Amino acid sequence: MASVSSSSSSSSCFTSAHFAIPRVSSFPSPTPNKLSFSSHFYAKNATFKAPNRSLSLKILCVRESRVVTKDSWEKSILNSDTPVLVEFYASWCGPCRMVHRVIDEIAGEYAGRLRCFMVNTDTDLTIAEDYEIKAVPVVLLFKNGEKRETVVGTMPKEFYIAAIERVLKS
């Protein structure tokens, strides 16, 4: 179970592709400002009515099985019928965390038209070497198993969107 506080100013990123519509009628009595829900959600944006307040939730992160390894690379990336965005990152990389948030938003906006994955360059160095990844973060876009676009470094969301649109139109 996860909970979202209506008084909190921070947002959470959910990494599963399916979340449940909350049961608003069952607020825990000690914490009336919290809303609980389980793991199957089918709406991107939703508004829920609760006694004396309205709660708006926006799902920002809808990546499927996020991390790709050398064992799943061919099936998930090279043999995908859908264009694929692959984010190369390292767990110690601060700028990579900023790119994570942008790519999570993009994954939600392009759900069904683009699949988004991540490769940890510390644990899957061979994939990074195959694509000549020298530093992180790097985003590669693939279509029909071919690398089509590269975005190096931490860039504004518009850079990633422009590259995605070029790949989708090609």
C-alpha cells in the first residue's frame, strides 16, 4: 500500500505501470489527510472527493519494468515493435536523478507509443561500452532495433521531446 498526503507539497514517483483507484470511503481515522490505494491504477489524472475536500492526483511515472540488463537487452530494446527510449545512468550520479524525473513524465505522456527503460552503467558496463557511453546521463532512442537519436547530459524536457518526435516520425 502507498499513501498520498493531501497536505504534502512533494510528489511521489510510482514506478509500476498500474495503480489502483483509491477507495476514498476508507480513510484511516488517525490520519484523515491521507489517502490509501493499492497497486492497480488505470487513469493518468484523477480527482477524488473526500469529506470536506477534493484531492487531485497526477501519475507522473508509468514506466514498465524499468531496468534493462544484458540478459533482457535484445528482447526489450532490439526486438521491440515500439520505439524505445533508454536512459543510461549511475546510482551515484546526481544529474541522472534529474533526468529520471523528466523521463518519468515523458513515459506517462507517450505511454503506448514509446517504451522507456534504464541501464545502470555500473552493473551493465558491456551495454554501455557497446554504445560508447563515456559519461552519464545519456539517453538513446531506438526504432526497429536501430539507434536513431542520442541526447547527452541533463537537458530540458523539450530536447528529449524533440528527439522522440523525430524518431516517431521517421
